[in-house]
Amino acid sequence: MTGPTAHHPSWQRARSLARDAAGHPLPGVPRTLADALGHALAEPLTALTDLPSFATSAMDGWAVSGPGPWQLGERGVLAGQQPEPLAAGTAVPIATGAPLPPGASAVLRREHGEVERSTSLLHLTAPGPLPDGHDVRPRGQECRGGEPLLSAGTTVTPAVLGLAAASGYDRLVVHRRPGVEVLVLGDELLESGVPRGGRVRDALGPLLPSWLRSLGAEVTGTRRVADRLQELREAVDRSPADVVITTGSTAAGPVDFLHETLRLLGARLVVDSVSVRPGHPMLLAQLPAAPDGRARRLVGLPGNPLAAVAGTVTLAAPLLRALGGHAGPGTRGAVTVEALPGHPRDTRLLPVRDVGTGVAPLPYDGPAMLRGLALADALAAVPPGGAAAGEAVELLPLPTG
């Protein structure tokens, strides 16, 4: 392995190194609105028109011109129609969202007006005069054409798609998702059934892909790799992914071949273990470039499930989001409602639940356990020695998906 390595950095420093290891985000590509969902904007979203692009009615009722009473016309205005001009002292029925007729001064909502059938006069029944512009959505109320709406790096959510469509977009330029391949290591792992014969079920193969997708990754595959150096070396070397994520083999056990694999491939270790528990043997490496010149990285997660989750939020999350051009996510603070147990020397990443007034620890928080994590809202970064009740701690968001 070549180049300097950050050995045992803090979890904050490890996250920063992971973001830096991404370099520039992956290139921008045009996508249809439906295909852009979940990507990050590679360009600012700018309004293509005024919104609304014409004055519209905010209510069902009547478009009126001048002070009342008004002579009511028979032909109303529906959404999507082009209305005729409105003369002073007249009114026409109008639907919510319909264009305001030229000459109209306001909209009288249906519950505030009454039509005198014998004369077809519309009278105001609410107290006071009807002010100009009442219940009218003026042109450009939300934005003007050319106005910046969202910055580059914004994640495309359903609401962003709606705004883009309303602004006239059919396609968006978004950053390409980083391709990820998950290599599940460990001859002791079973793919089905209950644990038996000294072997255990693989929990990370089912757990990781959806979490990685929620972090902006395009998971190209998940496959098992035997505990053999040559097989692991070939799997890593031949992977076409932008990011290879391995589970297990990060420590120094008799069949832990990941460090040797990286050395043989000439990889550069960026992070080699982090001062956190669980998950301290996690690692991040820069792999040799792909044949087409693309940069490649590897995140090595410990094999214990909760330790692997700690590695995911510490190294994989900031790396993948930076590659995908997403802003954040950062951490947030919270107050403990009861004491959180810590590790004597390292930061402890502890599953916690938000109880409204703060966060509380959950049981079953060992490195190989998932029961506490299944109920958790976040991982609390508990300083060495623990955190007392009422103390502020940082929370790392858990991937969703």
C-alpha cells in the first residue's frame, strides 16, 4: 500500500477524510424528471417562467370588475380556458386556478356573494368593500422567470420534481450515482435458514444495499467471496464499481485478507481504523484506476453487523454523498434524557431513540447485535467515559431505505 494513512482518526476526522477522498462529484448527466428522483442537482434550478405565469383565481366564486353590485354574465371561466375581457361593473363565475379575465379587479369567493335571480345582479354579502386583488394569485407571486430556485447539490425529492415540472422542466441535469458493489466476506455465513453447524446468517447482505441506495448509490451487485486471498484480490481488482464495499476481513485474524489484498493491488490507504467502538477496524482505500480512467475506492466494513453500520455512517455515507454531489448530511445535536454508557478510550457510536425531550439509550447494543438498531432513530457519538443525563451529544443519522 502506498501513500500516507490516517491511522485511528476521530470519527469526525474520518468523515472529513471520506468526503475529501471523493474529490469532485461524478459528472452531470441529463435525466427525465422521473429518472432524476434521488439524484443531486448538478446545476442550479432556475425558473423558466413566472409562477404563476398569469394571474389566477385562488377560490371558486366570481371574477368581478370594480365595486359592486355586478351584472353577472352567463359564461364562466374554468382552469385551462382563455377568458374574455371583463367590463366595469360586471362579473363572471370563475373556478380555482382559472386565469383572471382582463379587466377583473378581484375574486369574490362563493360564500361571500349572492345572486339576485330576477336581475342577475351579484351582491357582496361579507362586511366591508372588496379590495382590489382579493383572492387573486398575481403573476410571479412565487417566482419570476430566471430567478434561482434551488442550488446545485440539492437532492431531487418528489417536491423538487413538482417544482421543476411547474417551472417548465422536462429534464434535469443531475450528478451520476456512484456505482457500488458489495462483497460479503466470510465462509461462516449462511444465506438462508436458521444458524446451524457453527455458522451464522448473513445479516449485512440483506441490510446494506437498500441503505446504500438511500445514500445515493447505484448498487450494481452483492456477491459472496470466500475467505481466500486470491479470490478476494480478483474480486476487488475486477470490480467495475466506483466504490467497492466489503464486509469483514478488516482486522488481523487468520483469514482476514483485506489489508494484504490492498497491498498487492497497490492501493493507497486513506483511513486505517477509526477511534470508535464498535467498528474501529473500518478502512477506506483508494484503488488503482479503472481501465477507462475512473477513480475507484474501497470501504472496508467490519463483519459484525452493528460495527458495519458504524462504518457505513462514518466512511461510506460521506464518501457516497460527496461522489453523488449531495450536500451534507451533517450531524445534529441532542440532549440525553438518561446517561449514555461510553468506552473508556474511544468514542462510542450508540443506538438511541428520540423520546421527545431528548435521546435515550437502547438495549442490545453489542457489535454483533441488530435488535437495538432496529428501534433506533440515530447513533449517538458518546465521548470516552460516557455522557451524563442532560449532556449534549452529536447524532449521526441512520440511512433510510
